[in-house]
Amino acid sequence: MNFVREKIKDFYLLDSRIENIFINEYLPAAPGDYVKVYIYGYMYAEFGLEMTDKVMAKQLGIPEKKIIDAWNYWEKMGAIKKLYVDSAGDIDFTVEFINLKELMYGKSTEAIPEEHEPSPEIFGNDQIKKVFDRVEQLMARSLSSTEVTRILSWMTDDKVPPEVMLYGISYCLEKHKSSLNYIESVLRNWMKDGLYTVDAVNEHLQDVDQRFYQYRRVLKALGFNRNATEAEKQMMDNWFDSLGYNMDRVLEACTKTVGISSPNFSYVNKVLQNWKDEAAKRGDSVNKKVTVTQSVLNQYYDYLREEAINAAESRTKEIYEKIPRIKDIDDKVQTMGSALSKALLLGNEEDKGLELRQQMDQLAAERAVLLTENNFEMDYTDIKYACDKCNDTGITDLGERCSCAKERMEEAEVWQKTKNEA
């Protein structure tokens, strides 16, 4: 006779075996949320099920960042190991729960299964190669095998997250410190202080190294992912120290580069210098924002429309030179448009008007084909306004103030100052 027990299909009805050593030795001193993360993750590990930090954070009702902090905590306590892997193009890690009985009383003599043996080869993937490529870019030289091993140890032994390591190298180089000993000391101090994310490092630097934080914040606002040059540093030092700007006002000036093709420090510097001169005339602080009058805003809208029309005429001239047939088409369409208007006035729109519309549609289709065949957009010669809602008038078809007015007002401030200086 054989005996069979019905299997429980829903794993939520099963039991997870948390070691008493964890409950007695680890749980009392651990933060409550960290305990929740450990037990919840352990349950999924017990049955070989997948779980992401994002989903776990949602189900436990705690921030995702705290999930990461919890794993870092348990790794420092020796309760888990983080095995780094290449996951969907990102550097990620798998959590391995340590057998606490073996940790406390010694491992058994049985061989550890090969798939659980910690090995540096887990880093032998394309993503880690990209990390080292980035390190060489930052240091502007090739790394020796000894240096590669040492930098790898920062991630494996010191548990420095790759993104924090790259940020740390950039930080040290910004301070003209390229020694690996110096970089290693900085990274270890960050790990000692529990700074496991770039955001945490930034918050820390904002307190202890305000000027570096200012450099990085301005570069980011301008869309640069690099260190500042010496000339740029001197320029920023002048903004904060000599001109007296605060960070919010400098970042506001950086937003003025949105309308130019190549954001640069010189443009921002010009904006800030203009603001400084205006503040001196008013006797106000440079950090006080001043808006333009409605009259100036209307003049700026006129300027935008004129610029849009001139640009369209220039593009049309270019097309006529490159594709003469399009000029013939436009001339014919213009002539037909006049004829259509006359037909409507004379009441002949049913026959004559229909025929003219068909001919104009055929010419329009031919024009579109000629443009696309020559790698131009079909609307290349159209007037392209900054705002499609109001065609740069500031007023919509319903007679209402357009939503673009706020943005145009900020642009008009710079435009007016540039115009006055010309």
C-alpha cells in the first residue's frame, strides 16, 4: 500500500522556516522595516519564487530605497550575500540567504554546490566591462591588470555599488586626486557612513562639500555628464561668490538655454551678468526674479512671428533651388486658388470649383512626394511657430490668453536685455 499527500498549490498556505538564531541574535537589534524585508524576501527564497524590490516595496508599504538599505544592512550583518549579475542591461544582484547555523557553529564538510560558490566570475559580463570602460574614460588612460583587480575588489570586498564607485572616481578626479589610495579611502568612508546610493552621496556632499555639489548640479542642469573644466569652475565660482547668486537663480538661468541649439556656460554667464546689471539699476538683490511688461511681451511675440516667417521663406528658397518643379507647383496652386475664389464669387463652384480642387489636390500630392523623395519633411516650407496653439500671438482662437505666455515671458526678459545691449 502506498500513501500520497495532496500537495498545496498556493504557496501562501505553506510555511517558511526562519532560524531561531535570526530571531534571537539578529532581530532584536534590527530596524523593524529591515526585519520585514528579510522575512518577506526569505519566504520567496524558500520556494524559489521571483520578487523585485519595486513590488516588495509596494506590498510592504515602504519606500523602495529602504528595501535597498535593508539588503545593505543584512549584508553588513553577514545574514545575506549579494551576488552581482547582468540583468536586462543593468548591474543587479541576487540575494542569497546565509545558513546562520553554519555561520555561527561552522560549516559542514560537504562540498558547496558549484552554483552557490562565490566567485569573481559572476562579474565576467558585458555590464561590468562597461563599468571598467567608463573608469578608463574618467581617468583618461588604460588600467593595468593590478588596478583592475583592485577596483573590482571595491565592488566585491568593500560592497561599493558600481554607480557609487563611478561617482566617487569622478568626485576625486574633480578634486585633482587620481591616486587609487585616495579614491579607495573616499569610497570606504562612504560605505562606512552608509552611503550606498548616488542620491545619498549627493545629500552628504551637499553638507560637507558644497562647492562640488554646486558644480555637479549646474552641469546636470545643462545636460552635461562630465567634470567641469577649470574655466567653467572659475565662471561658477564668480556666480556664487562675486555676483552673489543662489543655486535656484543659477538653475533658472540654465533653463534659458532651452531655446538655443547648443547649451553652454557662456550663454548662462551672459544671462546672469545681465540680471546683475538690472538688479544694480533697481537696487534689488540679484536673486529677485523680475518679469517683463505686457508691452515687451507683445513685442517679443511680434519678433517670434517675424522670425518664423523669415525662416519659412528661407527654407522655401532652398527648396526652389534644389527642386525647381516645386516652384512650378506652388505657382500653379496659387493661380488655381485665385481662379477658385472667382468661381465661388460667380456661383460656378459646383463644376469649375470641383475641377480646380481636384487639380490642386493632385499637385499637392506630387509636391509631397518630391519633398520626401529628396529627404525633406512634407511641411518643410511651412511657417513653424514656437506655439501651435496661438501661432505666436499669445491669444488662442477662443480669444483666451495662451498657456505659452509664461514661457514666452521668461524668454522675453532675456530678449529685451540682449536687445538693449545691442
